[in-house]
Amino acid sequence: MVQALSTRAMTDAVSRRTGDRWLRIAAIVFTVAVLAHNGDHWRRGGDSVTAQVFWVGSAAIVVEVAVVLLVFLRHPSAPIAAVAAGFGLAAGYILVHFTPNRGWLSDSLTSGDASWVTVLAALFETVAALGLGIAGLQSLRETGIASAAPGHAPVSLTRSVTHPVVAAMIIGNIVIFAGSAATRW
């Protein structure tokens, strides 16, 4: 019986590490995609979108940074946050960029006049957000919601914020936001 318990514990630990690894990989890809897409908005100029899109997109940055930080903190809620943020943000990106132009919350790229760089950056971010959501689901499937916390060794906030991926996400988005805001007014 003791051997069965330790075999089960080892299997759970391996599943947790595998789920965490895929979640971190998805967060890295997501970070690159967010910075590419937000950088493209800066390239286009902060005034290239409506005030609604600018401020909703700016608020989305907070969610994007938070989910990446939770993943690198190895916080027990990281998989759930990845599912919610990944799929929620992907839906928002699709609504704003890949539906026909409308009077509200629209920066439609479907009209044919957007550059290929802009379309690829938005598509990359959308696919990366979906990947983050899928990685979160996979992590939850492997570890279970209830078993995500026990035995999970969180990383300190200081160490997480200084992780190159998290630092790039925070600093990159601050610079991009400042640059885009400066071109808006």
C-alpha cells in the first residue's frame, strides 16, 4: 500500500511538472506575441485606433501581465487564470480585429487595407492566447483543480518579477504604452 501511494505521488508530481512546463512555454510564446502585437500598435501610432480600443487594449495589458506573472510565480491559480485570460483575451482580439468594422470597439483588419505585419501580429497574439488557454486546461487536466496547491512550490514575487520573461512583459508594455500614448495626444 505504501508503494502504491508513493507511485501515485510520483505520477502526480511528474504530471504537475509537465503541466507547469507547458504552461510556462505557452506564457513565453504569449509574451512574445503580446509584445509583437502591442509594438505594432505603437508602430501604427496610438491615434490609429479609437479611444475605446486604446483604453480597452491598455486594460488588457494588465490582464496579460498578471497571467504571465502568475505562471512564473507558479501560483496554484495559474492554470485557471491561463484558461480564463487565454480564452477571454483571444475572444476579445477576435472581436476587435477579425470581425467587420463597426462603430464600437473595432480595429478591424478584415477590410483589406491593413498591412501584413499588423495582421500577422494580431493573428500571432490571438493564437498564442488560445495556446495559453489550452495549456491551462492541460495543466488542470493533469493536476486537477484541487491538487494544484498541495506540494506546489511557489516562487517568490521578487524572483518572478525579475524573471526575464516577466520583466520583458512588464517593461516592454510600459515602454509601448508610453510610446503609444505619446503619439495619441
